[in-house]
Amino acid sequence: MRKIDLTSFSIATSETARNINRRIVLDLIRTRQPISRADLARLSGLQRSTISLIADQLIEEQWITQGAFGHLPRGRKPRFLHLNVERAGIIGVNVRPTKTTIALANLNARFIAHETFTTAADPDQFIQELSNRVSVLINSHPEIFCEGIGISVPGRVNLMSKELIFAPNLGWQNVNFKTPLERSTGLPVEVENAANACALAEIWFERRTGGVRDLIAVTISEGIGTGIIVNGQLVRGTTGIAGEFGHVSINENGPQCKCGNRGCWEVYASNEAAIDEYVRATSSGRTRKHPSIDKPTFEDILYLAEQGDVKAIEAIEHMAHYLGIGLAMLITGIAPSVIVLIGEVTRAWERINPIIKRVLEERLPSNQNGTQVLPAEDILQPRLRGSIALILQKHFGAPATA
Amino acid sequence: MRKIDLTSFSIATSETARNINRRIVLDLIRTRQPISRADLARLSGLQRSTISLIADQLIEEQWITQGAFGHLPRGRKPRFLHLNVERAGIIGVNVRPTKTTIALANLNARFIAHETFTTAADPDQFIQELSNRVSVLINSHPEIFCEGIGISVPGRVNLMSKELIFAPNLGWQNVNFKTPLERSTGLPVEVENAANACALAEIWFERRTGGVRDLIAVTISEGIGTGIIVNGQLVRGTTGIAGEFGHVSINENGPQCKCGNRGCWEVYASNEAAIDEYVRATSSGRTRKHPSIDKPTFEDILYLAEQGDVKAIEAIEHMAHYLGIGLAMLITGIAPSVIVLIGEVTRAWERINPIIKRVLEERLPSNQNGTQVLPAEDILQPRLRGSIALILQKHFGAPATA
DNA sequence: ATGTATTATTCGACCCTCAAACAAAATAAC
DNA sequence: GTTATTTTGTTTGAGGGTCGAATAATACAT
């Protein structure tokens, strides 16, 4: 049951009930399609008459369509309702340090078209290029009416201005995607941190986390980001900068981090950390195994570990240990139902999972170990799918009530 | 704006709008009383006609009363509305390791009567005694109709069963207060962790945190507890065990903690930690200053520090440093608007505040230091007032919508 | 006395859900 | 083959809500 928020309330009008129930019905159709009106009534608890009225309205607005008739042992055949995936398209944008992906998706978050291009170093130039490519993508599908553009970015986003505050791996500061893109396309634009987007994607599109209300998405790449959903809502903090658990110090006197603090979690458990660990181990020994490679990529280390390279395996195991340490912090403090790990390292799940499990068992009281730690099912797409969810949730999840 | 929760939705009926608006109006009256109907209409955005209907209903149910007439330069005089503090009493119970306080409060959370007694070591015996004393308290005020009983306990509470899972400082496990008390008094009983109760108290009764939606209450006593409110709601986690940031390790290889983990925050920053630090410092030196005192209390150390005792001051400063370390974690991860510190140590605020501030400045990027850290205004009462809020929020804050 | 400003109430229009009755459609029973 | 049964979906009136305009009630200024 949801609690009213009396600090930023909005009053209920005569249309509020319809608004609430409409969204409930639409989301039920989204998640259970195909489904009959009678089943919707049973599932929602609304009267069949009310469901009919709402369904009529949704059909008229083309959110749903009527499909085939169902079959039952007795009685009138039910008419199935479907989400009208043709009704609207959503543009998703995933900005990453090296490459940016843009995609056009339907209401089921299935991608109709996508393309990837190199992320320009200069933010102004990047926005210009992004804007052009998005326009081309929209125009190349004139049959689809676009609802909006969702952008996931590798950094925190100011809650009010929607500006990207700081993206350490891009070196960008105070970049405004929203205003120029809205101006050039005329579509509503939502910008969100990548980890937050991943958390949304998990809640919105993954079966396994269907009924979950408390979830953390941990993105592991150059750094570590955390997207936190509590009571079904993103934790954004005062100005949108919550969720920086990657920069919580797990060792007061540890090595300096880029953020200014010392011994941050991501200094020990990010891809960078594993690379540094590997480089240190291999160069300290007498024989350097790969003199030609100055600094390997994380992919290299994963590959070497798969091939049985001891130092690479140790680097991965070292990383897994510290992933466990940080996850213990998250579980102790937030105790979500699920933590989803997103990053290349999940390719070595068989290797890292036992280590993470052991650390959690050592460090958590038995009654506090009720959190599932899972790898993301798809390594590449959660960011992009999260950017779709940014727009989707406007229509499905967030009524303007109370 | 509040978001609907589609994972545990509840549909809107024809009465939903009234239910929402009624609570908004009632809470406006609670926080702004005395207030006229016209002002309520302006503040809420509802029509004056609607406000009148709602006010009539609230008057009939005796939630509010009409008071004096106001005075304006022109026009008809407004009739002030007040919360009817006589309507209902709420029993608050604050269970602490040594002493338990029970109190009868009115709707303004002003205490009408209270008493304190020694907490029995045996939970069954304690519940028996508590039950008796509560009955006596209720019966001694026959003119007041009691709405319910709120209990704050020093440990985490299972979200479903409402049992106290574990209270380390009491040695109690799986204690059920709710069922026996409800049976013996016939009143609804709510049980909540002390830190959560403090967070609620702050949101509900403190002017300074009126419009705040993200707040953390940190209770510092034998251990450290954190009560977290995000988006206006308590963070409870899967089974109610969220908020144990006191048991997050800030030093992987630090001393063993009672919880099984190593180097927990509370091992460094609790009252116990300061006592240990002081004992270690004084016994390691050649001359023991207080050979008679085997182990001082935290109050002793505070007193000694006030008197200028160098070792005591150092112990407090040591504690303050580590408080800062842990607060940096909370700010980095959750970024609340306000963190409230509750505990005896706030009596030495002038001493600890500069240290905490310095640690935060060292450890947080400048753009992440937007959190206010404040001492609780009242050291003794927040737990008790929080237990009142537990019952109050049922009537004022939580409509059964969406 | 009249005009103006402000509060509070009344009343009809409109929106919404509910519950019961009804229409539609398919199978089971005879 | 006709009738009973069962299930889906629609229609309709009652009841509860908010809105907005009109109206009544006050109090002060001119």
C-alpha cells in the first residue's frame, strides 16, 4: 500500500480515480497480455463494468487493441486485449565513454532499429550529432509516432535542471542534453544516470523481478555505480546525487580515488581495479608475460582468466572479493530483495559468484542474508532498455495523484 | 509528485478522492492551525465548497473543532479551525535496555502523562508488566479515547510479523509485543525500530524538517542505528531489516563486532567505542587517573571532557572523527537533505561538530556536500515521540490508495 | 446609505465506481 | 434439436466526489 506524501501533495479531482485505475489496468494489460476484460476485473478487483469503460477509453486512445477470441470450456468467448505496440515508439539513448547507441523501441521495449556511433569528445559537438541522428531515425520510420526520448548517461543527473552534473569517464561537466534535444525534435526528453536506468529496466522488463519493490542495480565498468529502488521508487537524494556507493570508502587510509576520497569501493572492485591489480602482479614478477601489452583491457583479463592465466584469475578473484565487501554494505544498509550486477565481469559468474557468496556469509548475520544477488541477464542492453523505461513509466506508472 | 505502485496496487473507488483530500486537509490543519476554510482552499488548491464539505465531515467526526473568529481589514470574518486535541489519545512506549517509558499523548504529540520503569530482563515478564501499566494509564484517563499504542524498540522489527527480531543490548530474540498487547488492551499496536521512530518523529513534529522528503536519523548509544526516510517513506527492506548502517564495515580487518562482521562503524563511533578508547588510553599510561572506576559510563566521559580531561576529550574527538566517516558513507550513498544525530554525544556538539564537518569536507566532493547534519533538539524524547507518530500517521498520512 | 472585499454555503453539472440486471455466446444435458 | 447452464461483456440507475457559479453573510471604507 502506497502512502500519501503530504509534503508535496497534489489533490484528488473527480478524474483521479479513473486516472489511477486506468494505469492499473494498462499495466496489467502490459504485463499479462493477452488478457480478457473478465480476467482484468478479477485481477484488479474492479467491476467488469468499470473495466469495460476503461478498456473502451484505452481502445479509443489506441493504447490497446482487441485481438482474437479466447476459448473456454463453457460460456461466451472472451475477447483478448493487447497492448498496441504500434501506437508509439520510444527513442532510447545510451551514452558511454567510447560509444553511444540510439534505438527506436516499441511499447514492449522491443527494438525496431538501432545504431551505434563513436561518442564525440566535445559535449556540444556530441549533442549536435546525437540530435541529427535521432532526427534521421525518427524520420526513417514515419509510421511510428514517437512518445519521447530517454537518455542514460554515465554520471549523476541534477534532479531539477536535468543536467549531467559530472561524468568522470567522459570529463564532461554540467552538460544539458534535455533542452537542445527537446528543441530540435519537439519530443519530451528524460535524462537519467545509467545505474538508475538499469534498475528501472530490471523492474520494468524482467520477469524475475516482477513484484519486487526494493532493488539495487550495480553497474561495474570503469567505476561502480549503484541505482537504488526503494518502495518502488528511485532513490535520488537531494539534488539527484544519491546512489554513489561506488565512492563510499571501505578503507579509510586506502589509495586516493579520483573523487577526492580515499579507499573508495570502486578503487578495489571496478574493472580498472582488476586491471591495475593484474598489471601490478605481472610486472612485479621476474618475467613479464606480455611485454607487448602495456596495459591490458578488462576484456583481455577476462579472456586470460578463461584461458587459465593464474595472475588474471587472481585479479578477478581479488575483484570478486571486494565486490562482496561492497555488496555486504548495500545489503546491511538497504536490505533490498534483489541486487543485480551489470558489467563484463558477470561473464565470469561461475568464478566470482562463490567468492561473493562466501564474503556475504562471513560478513552478514544469518537473518540479514535474504537478498538475492543476480547477474544481469543481458550485458549490453539494460542501459538502453532503462532509457526506454524512463519514457514508458510516464504513461504506465506515475499518475499525478497525491 | 507521488508515483503509483503497480506491484502492490489498490484500486481507486468513488471514495478515494475524498480519502486523499481529507488527509491533505487534515494534515494542513494539523500543521498550520489555527487556519480558516478560505486559507485551506488557497493552500490546497481545492474549491472552497469542497473544503467546507470536508471540514463538516471532520467536525462531525470530531477530528477538528471550530474556534475563534479571525480579523481581517475587510470582509467577513473567517472562522478558525483547530485540531481537536481532546479527540484522541495515543500511547507511546519507548523500550530501552535499562528503562522503559510509557506516555499518553494528544494529537499534537504533547504528553499528558508519563511514567518510567525498569525494563525487566525477561521478555514475557516485561510484556506482562507493560500490559498492566498501559491498562492503568488508559483507565486513569477515562475522558480520553485512545487511538492506539506505538512502541519503539532497540532492534529491528520484522515487517510482516511485527516481531522484534533481535535486540542485542537486551538479549531478546523474536519477541512479539503486538499480539499480547492488542489482546489485553483492544487497541491497535504498532512496533518500530527506535531509529526509524526517531526519523518519523523528526518528519512529523519538527518545524525545521517540515518539507523534507529524504532524511536519516542516526541514534548513537551503545550501538549505532540508522532510520532512513526516502521519498517520504521509511526504508524497511525485504523483511524490515534495512537501516543497519551501524554494522557496515568501515575497516575490512578491524576488530570483531558482536554482529559477526569486522570493523563495523559502531565499533568505532558508538558510546561503547568512546568508552573503550578512553579506558585504553588511561590504562596504557603510567598513572591511572581513576583507579576506582573500573569502566566509566559514557556520561562520565562527557563530564570529564567538559572538565577539560585530555584523554576524555581525545576519546570524544576520536568518536567524532569516526562519526564523520560513517556520515560520509550515508551522504555519498543516500544524499538525504538532513541527517539528525540523536544521542548523549550531541551534548558535546560544539566539540564534535567541527570535526565532523572537517571529515565531510575532506571526504566528499564539493557538489555532494548538500546534506545538513544536525543534532536532535531533544535528547530524551524523539524515540517516544516517534512511537506517537507511528499511530498518528495512520490517520494523517497514509490513505489506502494506489 | 452604498460600495467593496472577503468568507462561507448552496446547488446543479459532470465524473467516477458499484451492483444488479440484461444481452450475447458457447457448451452440456436432456 | 431444444433447453439449461455458464461465462463474457454491456447497460443502467444509484451513490459518492469535485467543480464552479451563484448566493448569503459580514465587515469596513467612503
